[in-house]
Amino acid sequence: MESAARTAPAVIVAIDGPSGTGKSSTSKAVAAQLGLSYLDTGAQYRAITWWMVTNEIDIDDPAAIAAAASKPEIVSGTDPLDPTIHVDGTDVAGPIRTQEVTSKVSAVSAVPEVRTRITELQRSIAASAERGIVVEGRDIGTTVLPDADLKIFLTASPEARAARRSGELKGADVNATREALLKRDAADSGRKTSPLAKADDAVEVDTTELTLTQVIECVVTLVEEKRATR
């Protein structure tokens, strides 16, 4: 007998928002709870950035980045309990989280050819998710999947986001983390191609005063309500 997750209508959920809002933890938990696939689009941009750094592409030269954008093969595993990311057959789940990659991902992500390449990859993954998928990122509801069944935009105060991210980074300076987050926000919101933005039809959820469990419950409810109307 099929489970309720398998018999429920497939639903595509776009979850956007800046760093430190609980996007990844929420997206993975919601996908796992509802039997959906999961895609961390940020990991894909980190993966292509890691490849650029590893292959000594000049990060300060957009033309060089553009010329190399189609070269790496990026494969994302979509199991929310064990999401994976490989570049040219190499597991890069650890290497893409280094400070070197983090400091360069905005510059690489801003190159239109990179965004086109990764957006096409994201759309193909979403289209092939038979039971539905939760896709998290910064431009999913606005650019990548503008026809998503449900769009959610997570927000939180810079202070709350910095405290969470500092906790993740074990001993990182909260003020320095806050400045880094605000700098990343400015870069992501200000880029010409697919900037970080809330879609007009997105449901905004402010996570500042909420626990992770509360955020997950809120999003699960929104998805279940959307499923019920399909």
C-alpha cells in the first residue's frame, strides 16, 4: 500500500531568503517530512566556484569565468536525508564550505553565463522530481521556478542571522559574521542577473523570534494547504 506522501499530488516548493534565516535546515526537514526531493541551489553555486578556484580561473575576470562556466559536470543528489554534491565525479560537500569558496561565491554567481548554466540544471532537476521537490536558494521563486506551486521567503534580523551563523561556524565573531552577511546581502540583492528578491506571490515568514521547529511546522502547514487545493 502506498504511503500518503506517495499518493499526495506532486508539489514544487520554492524557498528563498538570505543566509542565516534557516533556509537549509527548514527545507531539508520539510522535504523529509513530506516525502519530497530536496535541492540546495547554493551548493551548486559553491560547487562551480570551487571548480573555478581549483582550476585557477581568475575570479576577478568575469570573462574568464564565463568562458569556463560550461566545463564542470555538477551532479546534485536530492535525498533530503543525505543531499550530495559532486563535481566531475568528486564529492565536494566538504570543500565547498571553506572560507575561500564562501568569499568568492558571490562574484562567480553574478556572472550571467554561470547563472544560466546553473538555472538550467536546477529546472531539469525540479522537472524530474516525481513526488515533488523543495528547492531552496535566492532567486528560485522569481527566476528559476516562477511557476512553483508555493513560494516562501524566509527573513530574520541581521542580529539573529549572525548569531545562528556564528553558532554554525563554531566560535566565529558575531559582529564580523553580521558584517559578512550584510555584505553578501548587498552583493546578492544588487547583482544585475537574478538578484535576491522576494517574489510578489511569495509568503514571507520572519524567523527572528521562531525556533527551527516552529519554522518547519509553519512551512509544512503551508505545503499541506497547497496540496489540499490541487
